[in-house]
Amino acid sequence: MNKIKFLYSIAFLLVLATGCTKKDGIDSDLSFLNSASSSALAKVFTISTDNSGVVRVSPTGEGVSSYTINFGHGTGAAASATVTPGGNATHVYPEGSYTVSILTTDIAGKTTTTSYPLAVTYRAPENLAVTMSQNVHDISVSATSLYAASYLVYFGDVTNEVGTAMATGATVKHTYATSGNYNLKVVALSGGAAKTEKTSAIVVTDPFGLPLDFENAFVNYFFGTFGGGQAFATVANPSATGLNTSAKVGKFTRGWEGWSGTYSPMGAPNNPIDFSVGKKIKVLVYNPDAALIGAKLNVELEWAIGGTPSNGVAVLKVPVTKSGAWEELVFDFSGIAGIPNGTKFTQLVLRFNDSVDGAGAVIYVDNFRLTN
């Protein structure tokens, strides 16, 4: 039995000595590298849909040690990127067609170049909303839109107008030289060929002062009212004969209370009633009701620049003397004490027949002017 154990030990040592002539797992035969190559090459383009132009390139393949991506756009270091297997690179493209080349290096050091076409198309902006703020001739414009890179604004007052560039989130301003009707257009740009536009009709009006008629469609003849039932409107001339043949006049409808009336800012502060020009206000009046002969029209001047005189000083009342025909009433403020020379008033107030209550009295006015 001892002899048998000894023989087994000798055999084991021989096998062990033979097996350890080379290190485990390593030999000098590297010939397999000569036949190794990358395979199953592919490319993955992930193209953004928000008009940013960002494209992610994610190469795939087998037996690859690295990829060098030539984007087909850009210069210098920005024109290419090297990534490892499983990696990706991004690049920002303008809208257009490109050729992306991917150079693949396998584990044996061999390289293969494959080219792929890439088309980047920007989508048209959506949900375009335009915000405008207007003050007489001045207008401010801003806009929002999904997928818009920038905007162009056309104010519509110039022949062959070049649009005014407006960045996202910005506001542009413009002053119209003259009053009138205009079509303001905002174009939302995608950054490529696609675009979306919106046109808005606007009216540019002038504030009024004296002289005052009601003929200009682009003047805002604002007469605010106070007192229940009080009204004022621009209407057709009820009797275009005699002293007044104009097409449009003002219609004053008195409210329920005797103190009812209207107020009108006189283009303040640029076009006030200026007593350095004259201190008499003349106005054409048409009274349709014979029962109102003798009723008085009040002309009151308020809000003097500088505060002198105070409201309630420059007040005159002149009676109407006719019915069914235009007449001229003259309000001479030169006889009122306490009004400095050159005073400028910024508000005109009208009342009619304020000695009694009762709604419904109507009188027409036109052609206000300031004279000596």
C-alpha cells in the first residue's frame, strides 16, 4: 500500500511540473488580434424637437475600442468628438442637410469610416400670442410662442418695411409719425425656414385740443361723463346748413341731475387751452327744442398747469337764443379776475341747463376755437 501511494505522488508532481511551464491564462500566441474586427456598426441620431438644433450621436457596434465622430459642421475642436463604446456626443446644427462620418477603431487598431446623412428641420412656432400696449402714437410690442427662436415686428407704417428684430422675452417700441389705421405684424422665427405670423389691426389716434371739431376719424374725441344718464357722442350733423355744414358734431345729452356734465382732457400736457393765444372760446351750438331757448351752456376750464387758478374760477354760462338753427356762442374769460396771463388749462368741462333737474335735454356742439 505504501508503494502505491508513492507512485501516485510521483505522477502528480510530474503533471504539476508540466502544467507550470507557462503562467496561467497567458501564452505568446496573440495571432487572434490579427483577425479581430468591429462589426454590427450602426449610428443613432437623437434630434431635438424644440428648434434648439441639438443632435445627440450615439454610435454602436461590437469589438470597438473608440469612435471619432465628425459632425459635418463646425470648425476646430467643435467639429468632431471622440467617444468610447456606450458613449455619445452632442452638436448644435443650423437647419440643413449634413453628412456625419464615424471613424471606428477596433481592438486591433484597425479603423473603419462610415458616413450617414443627417437632415435637421425646424418646426414652425406654435401658439403665437402678441401683446401690445399703446399710448397715443407710441406702441410697445412683445410676443410669446412655442419653438420660436426670435421674432420680427412690422409696424405697418413704412413702404417696403424691414422688420425690427425682437429677441425672445424682449419688448420693442415704436412711435408712429401720423395717426391712422395700421396693420402690425409679428413673425415668429423657428431658426430655419418655418415661421408663423400674426397680424393685428390698430388705430393710432391723436389727443384733441382747440380748435376742436369732430371730423378726424383718427382723433380720440373723448368726453367723459358724470351724473346719472349723462351721455356724449360724435354723431351726424342734424342740420348741415347755415353756419355749420360739417358732417360730424358732438351730441350732449344731459343727465338726471342739474350738475351732470362732461369733461375732456385737452391733449394734456402737450396741447392745453393756452390763454397766451386768446381768452375767448367760441363754439357753434344747435338747439333742437324751442322750450330750451334761454337755457345756458356752461364752459368751465380746469386743471391749470401750475395750479393757478384753482378749479371753479374759469366758469362761464351763456344762454342759447335759437332753436332749429346753428348759432355761435362766445365765452369771454378775459373779464374773470384771478386768471394770470398765459394760463394753460388742461381740461374742458361742459354742462347744460344746470339750473334744473331732469334728464333728456339735448344740445349739439361743434367747432370750438380759442381767439382774442
